[in-house]
Amino acid sequence: MADHPVETAWVWRFGTAPFKATYGRLPGTGSTTYTKDFLQASGQCAAAFDEVFPRVPGQPYDVTLAWPGGSREGKVLEAADYAANGRINLRWETDNPPDPWRLSPNPAHDAVATFPGDPSQTTEHGADQELEALKALDVDPWLVVVKLQDQPDVLHLRAYLGNPPTGLEHTSAQQLPDQVRSAMASVPANGGCAVARFAGGAGVRAPRIVNQVLQALRRGPNVLLVGPPGTGKTVALEDLRHLYEHGSPEVTFDPSKMHDAWSESSPVPTGKVRTIVFHPSYSYEEFVLGLYPVPAAGSGVALFPRPGPLVSLAHWASHDDNAALLIVDEFNRGNAAAIFGDMLALLDKDKRSDLAVGSPGASVDRAYPELGVDVPAEMATSAGTSVGNSIRLPMSLSIVAAMNSSDRSVAPLDAALRRRFSIVRVDPDYDVLSSRLGITTPIDFDSGTDPVSWSAADVSTLAVVLLRSLNERIELVLGPDFQLGHSVFWDVRGADAEEATGALSAAFDERVVSTMRMTFADQDESLAAILNGPPPPTGSATTAGSPPMGLCYWVIPGGGLEAVAPARLRIRLAQSLAWTEAATALVALL
């Protein structure tokens, strides 16, 4: 069976709870501890299940649990405490645990079983003795679940030993990729789950977005990232450039193999990359082909044709099995339709040339056919540097662009241009922010605790919950395009709660309030609602509705302006308050 690219891998330390779940129910014993038919995931592990499997809320998602020579029906579903803690269960058929996770008296090299032990105990005491015997062996057992990119409803189950004894070397966890072993290292000694996401290996800072782009590029040559500012689009573009320039191994998995199923290959061919930024004065002549003045003999000036990055990369990628990537940031800041011009007709996948399959593709006659055009020397191929009179775009030239969905200062994208791109939506990622701040993704925040008793991690938790609360209200008022990106709280950290609260206060004052003031210009009532502030006053007082430690309050104009000037919302600087007062005021925004 062929190798498949890995999307996500989960690992569980095979401690007491997983052991009892996978040992199987004990017949007729009335056991209260050997009754589960599932593994439980929380935090980022649970978030990864929610991301990979698009469940209807409250409903299970049917999956196949597979291994060499066998399978079980399974389900990904919400745990009973999902609403409070966000936990997810990976369930299998009742009293029928997956074979790779069961004990075996003599695990063989060609068998799916990995863990040594007796699976036939019928009493709780006997099963507990098997657990203690396994612990005494000190083999460091692990459960592994693998999701492949091209298999939407299948999870592949494996088991490994971190410290395999003689005769079980074939089960060694050293065969696992670095990303998986790094995830294993993060699991506490008393048990738990960790997750590894795959998108090109080292040097990739936005793996989730990069992975989506790479998958989209397998389906078509043009991808457009769309989302609010600060959600990682530009970082992902930089990651893609790194992959194309330096290459990076892709982790693959062969479902027909047991322990040695993993391998690495290169998902992205190294090649030439150009990054450009569209802006109002950027033109077709700069992007495709234009005439530029150069000194001529004497004191004269001549016009010289110069190819832009699109034509130069197309020339490079059309020969010698070369690959190229054109990155366009701020895609909607310029007049994209005018910048692409007649090249628009060549963007579609079925219009691209592909010499590997003998398809010449569509072509467009280039401008200035009476003049010779040469690409820069660095774009020279075995065919030289000369550009022919017809321009084609090869399949090996990928175009990845990004735009901020909240930018209304420019015209919307031309519909004909937009439909030629696969759209990848990039929204605020609370898991990424939580990981950056060193916490498990929180569901809620205990607002009743005294800030004096907080730790720095409590402030980080507040930052994530606050961002999510603000965005939920923004989405209801203006729509998802105007949400705040997770980068606004990217550096909310500190040695203790006081220092972390100072960082959160600064980020709120300088990045959140300033952004929302522009977004909600002359919409004070909407802004107050977003910030969970008081409603507009109806009395004649100069201020109204301000809680003692609140950040939002209203000012009613006096001096005879009452009839013509409305009440105005004021927002205190969180940094102007003592840190405990600032913490209390920020909690009040939830």
C-alpha cells in the first residue's frame, strides 16, 4: 500500500485509564473501573479532533478504526462534560477494544499486538495485576492514533514502546517522527494526551494554515488566504517561502505496515520564489511586462522591456522540471484585476501548460512582440533567458495570495479573478494563542477569584477567553471579517500575575481599543455592547453607568450642547489602573 501524507497524530501514555479502557469489560464481576470503551481527549487534543472531524454539535462522527489486517467501527463524540471542559471521546464497539491496544502473551514481530501481558483475566483483581506487571516491566507503552490527509473518515491505530525489551525492538518509539516524539515528551508522567500536527516540518510557524494551503495546491495552482488581520496569513506566506526555498520533509504513513509505517519525503519541490505586495500604484507593467527607461548613447533615453515576477517565474517553471512560487500579500490593496490584465485568462488549472502530460495549455500574445524580452540571469534555464512571443503559465508555478477581509478601503475583488482561486479562510486561532502562552485552550474563566491569588497562567487564560468573548460579539454585530486576530495578545506573558496583567493591559489599550475605535467610528453604542459596557445614559449626569472598576463609561455634554451633541463613550486606559484593578476591569469585559 502506498504512503499517505499525515495530517494529525494523537498520543496517549498507556497509563491506568487507557489500560482499563482497552483491556475490555470483565464478565459478571460487577466491576466499576473496567467499564469504558473510549479514550478521552482534552485541551489541544480535543480541539484537534474538532478541527479534523466536522461534527454537528451534539452529534457523533462515525469513523473507521483501522490497523493492518483489521478494523473496528468507532465514533468521535462529545464527552458528558463537553460544555464545561470541551472533552472529546474516541469510542469503539462495546467490549471490543482495538487489537493493537490489547495485551498479548507473546507479541511477535509480524503481529499487531505490542504490549506484553495476559488479556484473558476475568476478575478486576487479575486485570489489575496485569497492569502492575506491565508497569514493572518499565517498557514505557504508548497508544498512537493517526489521521491521514486523504482519508477523511479513517483513524489508524498503533502502539509503541518507549523502552522496548530484548525481542521487542521492532516496537520502539524511536521509529516515530520527531514531531510525534516531541508531543510524547509533553505528556505528564501520570498520563494524558498530546497531539502533533504536520505541515512541512522545521521552520514552519503556522502549520495549520500551511497544511491547508499545501492541500489546496494539490487541487489547483492558485490559493487565496482570506481573514481578519493578525490571524497568521503573512506568517504562513513566509513559511511557504521557506519551504520552497529550502525544502522540508513531509511525514508519510503506510497503513499496511504496523510499527515501521512512517517515512519522510519532500512535499514541496524547491524552486524560485518571489514575494510582492500589491498597493494602489502597483501596475501590470511591474507585475507582467512593461517598458522602462534606460540611458542611451550620448545623453538620450531608450525604452527597454522588462519582465515582471509573473513572466520571470513562468519562464523558469516552464523548463527543466523547475518549480516556482509567487506570493502576493495585501492582494486587495491594489487593483488586482488590472494588475493581472490578460494573464487572467491563463490562471485556471485547465489553462495551465503541463509538459509532463503533454498539455501545452492556453497562451496569450505578449506585449511588444517586436522587442526581445529576456528574464534576469538568475531565471535562466536550459532554454536560455529569452521570452517567446506567447506567454503560458505552467502548472509548476503556484500562486498564493493573502488579503484582509476587513479592509473596506479598496474595491472588492473582481469576481472573475476571485473564482480562479481556492479560498482558504483564516480565522482567529485560540489553540495557537493558547500554545504560544503555554496553557491548555480554556473554555471559560473563573471570574470570581481575587486577582491577588492569580498566577501568570491565569492571566494568559483570561487573555484567550477575553479575545474569544470579544470576537463572539463582534461577529454578531459586524460579521466574522471584523474579528480581532490572535496576534493582539501574542505577547501577553510575564514572570508573575502582575507582570502578565501589565502586558495584557498594554495589549488591550494599544491594540484592541485602538483597532475597535477605528472599526466602530461614531458607533459608540455598538462599541459599548462589544466591550460589555453600560447602555447609553438617559439622565442629565455628566457620567453614567460606570462601575467602580469598569473601563467603559459615558459622558453627557454640558455647557448648552445637550441638544446637539450625543452622549459619548469613554474608555479608560487599563494601564492607568493598579494591576489588580486592571485585572478586575478586564474580567468585567467578559
